[in-house]
Amino acid sequence: MAELMVGATKRARPAGAGFDPVFRILCFAAATTLLTAIAGVLISLLIGGEPAFAKFGLRFFTSTVWNPVTDEYGGAGPIVGTLITAALALLLALPLAFGVAVFLTEFCPRPLRRPIGVAVELLAGVPSIVYGMWGLFVLAPLFAKYVEIPIMGLAPPGSIWETILSGVPNGSGLIAASIILAIMILPYIAATLRELFLTVPARVRESAYGVGCTSLEVVWSVTLPYVRKSAIGAVMLGLGRALGETMAVTFVIGNSHGFPTGIFDSGSTIASTIANEFAEATSDMHTSALLALGFVLFLITFAVLAMARALLGRKDPV
């Protein structure tokens, strides 16, 4: 009897069990290859940017002087511009993306849900250079004519508002770049939030409606808490795209290395600075300064992802 049980156990062994150790090794190799590549990029940027860090020290992060003629480089302007444009883009895109996702899952007629959802997803596939050209040739002139010039004209001379609203009214600047970035990241966030909202069980939402909740109460008290942690990941996905965007921002930000003095002033980002000057970096120090900016952008992105991970890992209060 015992021999029959042993034989049955041996025959029950899955046919592909012999490949399982190989499969584990392949998965481990894929993960380690990815980590090795990321570490290699980080180390390469650090080694390449080390001469600039060694020469300028803390001044690299506080100075706005960027002069290839004298080999003086300060990355404060691009660093601040990166943070401002990404934050403003997220501030503009998040409410719109949330509204689009809620409309598609709660209010949109069923025959239109799929076409509109596909259209939103297709917007994410538009090349960034197309957004940049549209921003330069269409948005910038309209923004200057109908927004910048009228608003700047309302500022009393010599007042604090004149300083806040300062800038060259040509349609290019931090605000225009932030609007372009917001349009670019909106489809990513909206499509991801829509898929997350669809994961909420229908019986949960129907139960909330059954006890008399309004649509707003269902979304705010049922849907959002159900997908809260995943929604943070969707927002950080959009923020990461905004931090690293290059061509679209380069077209409309104005590419000025100084600190912006007003909301309509021009500026630059780390990515736009590297894209504009890497091909023309003739000196070793110029190249090192650009690599140092790349290293700083890597750290900023890593900090954003670490913050997102901390928020996702935080336990909900009892």
C-alpha cells in the first residue's frame, strides 16, 4: 500500500517542474540586470560630473551663473525650473485627470465610454516634439495675446504685483511650459485613474447609492479610499514624466539660466539645458557640468519615487 502511494506521488509531479529552477534563475537575472544598469548609469553620471562638483562645490547648487566662455557653471536655475514646472504641471493636470476619470466611470453614457477612454489613451502616444511645436506656434502666441499682456497691464506700476507678473510677454516661459507638461501628463494620470476606478466592485458602489449617498459622496468616500494607494502611484507616474520631459519644454520655456523673477518669466529645466548644450559642449568642464545636472535630475527622480514608496507603505490609521 505504501509503495502504491509513493508511486502515485511521483506520477503527480508536474511535467514542467524541471524547468522551474531555470525559470527562477532567469527572473533573478532579469532583476539584477535592471539594477545593474541603473547603478551603472548613476555611477557614470557621478564620475562624469565629479570635476564640476569638485571645482564649484556647493556653489553649483546655489549659483545661476552659466558661462561656457569662462567655464563657470551653476545649476540653480535649471534645478529650480525643473521643480517649478513639474509642480505646476501636476497642479494643473491632477484635477482635470481626476474629473476625466470620474466622468468615464460614473457619468459617461455606456456607448461613449470606450471611445472616449481610447481617445484619452491615444493622447499619451503623441510624441513630445509635437506638443512642443504646438506650444511654440499655437499656444505661445495666443497665451501672450490673451493672457500675459492683459494681466501684466492690470498690475499697478511699482507695486508687488508688477514684480510677480513680470516677464517678457512673448508666450514662452515657466507657465507656458507647465501648461504643455500638464497636457502631456494628463492622459497618463487620467487613464490610470480610470482603470483603478473600474476595479472598485460594482456592489460596493451600488451599496453606497442604496443607502442614499450622492455621486460625490460615493467617489470621495468609497471609490477614492478603495484605490488610494494605487492612485498615488498614478500621480507619481505623471510627476516622473514631467520631471524628465525634454523636447516639449525646450520649445516653450525660454531657456534662460537665471532665477525667474515673475510667473511669466522665462527659465530652463535640467533636461532642456542638457538637450540644448550637450552637442555644443566643447570643454571638459562644460560636459562635466551637464553630466552633474543629469546626476542631480536622477537624484530628484529617485527622491520622488522614494516619497511615493513611503506613502504607499504607510499604514492607514485604525
